[in-house]
Amino acid sequence: MSASLKNKSVIVTGGSKGIGKGIARVFASHGAKVLVVARTAAEGEATVAELVAAGGTVAFCPADVATRAGVEHMATTAVALHGGIDVLCANAGAFPALKFADMTEDAWDGIFATNVKSMFLSIQACLPHLKKSAAPRIVITSSITGPITGFPGWSHYGATKAAQLGFLRTAAIEFARDNITINAILPGNILTEGLVGMGPDYIAATAACVPLGKLGTVDDIGHAAAFLASAEAGYITGQTITVDGGQILPESPAALTA
Ligand code: NAP
């Protein structure tokens, strides 16, 4: 447990399920005050109830982070409930599969709004409050898909995840003047409710490509986020951490059995 996270005010967008829920759970276990943000109130409230029952200080804020009004409501709620904002985990995202031949302008714009504009708006709303923190941190959830790998159906998704990293490198320089660090996590295939929905064959085939032989857990991503937000990571900015069990390493499937 990193003592430096105790009582920190942490926002996790998309914290109601999947990777965001893992991030929220890990920060809560370190004694942080966590605000879970998502649109679906029933899921958000159920997650908060679970994390509070486990001893966490966690609250839910219903908001659409792809809108200016939503992120302003999120930042105001964090300040009102938790006294400020120390850490923003810009994690909300979606990965609808759509082959390029079927790509529409609306689908392209929609995924950029959910995955990239939401990150930009969330950061902009939190920035004035982060500047008042003693150790302000931003952690983005990107992906191996786009920045490093590709998969049919995810050309638009991959473009959003790479766009986040293009943003990161300049933002790190600009934010450094206010002592704010910003880094990104690139998850591989993580066992979320959404991935379970892709079926056992997909999961088994993916696990077979991973040197560690299994998919990651949402808490694996949470631990990386907690590290990047900790005092120990205070000199790291503009960087990426890939958390994928070694999935991007093999030159070919033969590398796993040679
Ligand atoms: P997930 O299980 O579908 O959860 C997505 C979360 O984001 C939910 O809480 C959802 O809640 C929220 N969300 C989506 N759009 C939102 C909006 N406009 N405003 C507020 N909240 C919104 O997805 P996940 O797999 O955990 O993915 C989370 C992040 O990890 C994404 O950025 C994704 O690209 C990245 N990632 C995932 C994997 C993986 O293996 N799962 C791998 C690499 C990267 P509501 O729908 O209720 O709003």
C-alpha cells in the first residue's frame, strides 16, 4: 500500500465497471477518496455500494464525460465531496467493432467523442483543481490496440487510442509547469464484463497468444494507475506503461513454443 495515496481525491471516469472499477477498487484500498463517474446510475451505484462495503471511501457521480456539462458536474462534485482533485484517471471509453468497409462518419465521430474528446474535456474541467494539489496526477487509459497492434474492426478505435498518446506527449510538457504529471497505461486484453461477452473462444485464443498464458485482471491495471499516481512515480511524465502479460512481444506464434 502506498501511503502517499491516503486521503487523495481521485476521479475515475468509467469507474462503474470493467477496468475503471479495478482502478477505483485499488485506489480505495490505498485509502484514497474515490469518485466513480459513469452515465448508468444503477451500475455506478452498485459498484460504489460494493467498494464502500469493502471499507472504501467511494461516491458515484452520474455524468456523460463526452459533454462539457457532464465534466463540469464531475469536477464540482469531486470538490464538494472530497475537498479538491488530486488524481484524474481518464479511463472512460468504448470499443464497438466495425470493419472499415462499413465505417460511417457517425461511427467515426462517435468513437472519437467517447474516447478522445471525453479525455480532453475531463482534463480541462479538472485542471484548475489539480493545480491546487500538492502532487497532481493524470493517468490515461489507452490500449495496445492502435499504438502498437491492430485487430480487424478496430481501425477507428485504434486511431482514438493512438490519438491519446499524441496528446499525452505535448500535454506532459505543458502541464509540467504546474507540477502535474500525465502518463498512460496500455492494457492488453483484460478480463472485463465486455470481454467475457466476446465468448470463450475469443478469450481462449487470446490467452494462447500471451506469454504469461492468461488475460489480465482489472486490478492489474488499477495497480499500474496507483503506481503512476504515487509519490514514488513523481518524476515520471509523458510515458506509457504496457500491461499485457507480454502479448506484444512474440515475433510470431512460434516464439511461444520455440
Ligand atoms: P467497459 O467495461 O465497457 O466500461 C466502460 C466504462 O466507461 C463504463 O463505466 C461506462 O459507463 C463508461 N463510459 C463510457 N462512455 C462514457 C461516457 N460518455 N461518459 C461517462 N462514462 C462513460 O470498458 P473497459 O473494457 O473497462 O474499458 C475501459 C477503458 O480501457 C477504455 O478506455 C478502453 O479503451 C480501455 N481498454 C480496455 C481493454 C480491455 O481489454 N477491456 C484493453 C485495452 C484498453 P456508462 O456506459 O454507464 O457510461
